[in-house]
Amino acid sequence: MPVASELSELKEAARRAVEANLSELLTLSHTIHAHPETNFDEVKACAWTADALADGGFAVTGGVAGMPTAFSADIGSGPLVVAVCAEYDALPGVGHACGHNIIAASAVGAGLGLAGLADQLGITVRVLGTPAEEGGGGKITMIEAGVFDDVHAAMMIHPWPEDRLAGTCLAVSHVDVTFTGRSAHASAAPWEGVNAGDAMTIAQVALGLLRQQFRPGDQVHGIVTDGGQAANIIPSSVTGRFMCRSTTLPGLERLEPRIRACFEAGAVATGCTFTIESLAPVYSHMESDPGLLDLYRANAETLGRSFALDDAGAPRPTFSTDMANVSLAVPTIHPLVGIDSAGSVNHQPEFAAACITPSADIAVRDGAVSMAWTVIDAAQPGPLRERLLAGTTR
């Protein structure tokens, strides 16, 4: 077991490595932010992120799990394999309003901070480029392809208006629902039509009424993506995109049939037919690893981060992420790094603007250093390292 001074020297070396690369990390963050790319189209962001790691000595493999915008970058040869996940996809319409540019840059920073220490620590550092978190489930595809099979621990940070140790990650399914009817002249012969728009309206009303019976944590929300072509044509086809969420996978399985019944009601009432198309693998709930999270907290607090909201028992923010599926496969953490968002919240244009401010740049540095230090702590001889190597999630 290293003495405190040796551990401190390791952490100081990691911090120096992050700060030596900080200018390039911030350039990466700002460049990704300026060129938002959505699910599975993150060609530039993926290349920029992978190139930054290759320049740092990582062996990069592109196109993993059959996804052109996914990669795996390794350095070191130790038996303990730790994965740091980089997200870089943007949202339609509002760009990087979830701050994935910060996530990518901090993941690269953590990797570079650990690169020169990997063999000394007895670890393999793996930075994974994970596309399509915003609804495509890239990490789930990577799990199914075996990318995480030899990983002993995984982590990432996510920007948020406040520092939080974890959120409440809801299990979620993403679907497109299409009602099909028959078009007709809306004035001259409306009785000849079968109105797909009415079917969607009935379904949405049914969903609104059903919410009264939802269990705590259950949610459904959606938008109409195709509502017809002209006001004087009864729409023969209308499509909506919906997300169904619950606190756990079993809860989601209970909720989904009730949601489907609302769409069936719209079809029955209007004479339409309907189809439901799954858009992505189902995202699970998250189970953060307490040992890793304790280490992360101590390291983030050393950098001046505060988790007063967690200590006060403030409600955790709710969201969904495919990192949750990773947490059911290997010990995982997904802490939230606060930035000054001027009162805005994720998925707002104002939050996108906040993700390239000085506060966001500090989050890149703090996220990278906190994760690197957490890996250094976890790599030390002792019960946690032994548990991780044994593949035990708790």
C-alpha cells in the first residue's frame, strides 16, 4: 500500500498532465460545440476526440460495435481495465444544450492524465467514444457487442446547473407511432376520409388522462413529427415520437401496455390502423457504484466542488441515459458537474450557450482531474481494487 506522499505524487502527476493539455482540451470542447452533430452523425466530433487520444499515445480502434462514430482507445497493459466514456452527440435544434462537448473533452483529459501512470498503477485506461446517447443508445449496442466485457469499472461526468453525485436515471423506451387513415377533401367530402390526425389527438388526450394513475416516477411525453400536408386535406398519415419512462425496468414493463392502449384507443375511435416502431434499445435505470462514488466525491471536493444539495437530501434530478445500462453491467459512476448556467437548465438554448463559458472550461478541467484521481485511488491495492477485478458490482 503506497504511503500518502506516494499517492499524492501520483495525483499531482495526473493533474499536471491534464493542465499541460488544457489548451487543447478546451479547443476540443469549443470546436465540438461549434459543430453540433446528432445521433450517429458525429463524424467530426468522433474524429477530433479520437485524434486527441491518438496524439497522446493511445492505440485507437475506430468503428467498434459496427458503429462508424464509435471508437475504443487504450493505453497501458495492467489487469484492471477502467473505461472513461466520451459522449459527443448534440440535440436537434438546440445543439450542445446537454454539454456533451464538455463530456468528450473531460474524458480525453482524464485519459491523458492517466496515460503516463497506467503501467505504474497496474491498469489499462480505455477511453470509449460512445455515440448517440440522445436517443440512439450507442452504449447499449457496445455492451451487446462485448466492448465492456473486459472492463472492470466505467465512469463519465455530465454538466448540470449544480454539482450532484448522481441523478435519478429513469428507464426509457423511444418509439415512433404512426396512424394511417384515408385522405379526402376536408370541405367537399370529409365523410370519405379517415382522419389520422384525430387518432393522434384522441391518443394524446388518453395519455393526458392516464397520467392521474401514473406511479411516482412514471412519465410519457412526445411530439407530432408529421401532422399532414395541408389544412384542406384530411391527413391519411400522422406520426408522433414518444418517450415512456419509469424508475426501473420492471416499472417500464408495467407502464408500456397502458401507453399502448392509449394509441389503440385513437385507432379504434377513428377507424385508423397504427404501428409502433422502436427507435433504440431500452435504457435502464442506473445503479451507481458507492465505492467509486465516494472516491469521486472526495477528489471533486479537493478541487473545490460542493455536494451540499446531496447532503441536504435535495431531490435528485431525473433524466435518462444509456450509461445506466453500463451500470448494470460493470461498476459505474455518472456524477454531475456544475456549471454557471445563469438559471437555465439542460436542453435549453441558454444552457448550450453556457457550455463554452469560463465556468464550462473549469468543468472540463475539474471533471478530467476528478476522474483521473478517482481511477488512481481505485487502482491502489486493497478491497476496492480486488472487488473490481473480481467483477463484483457491489
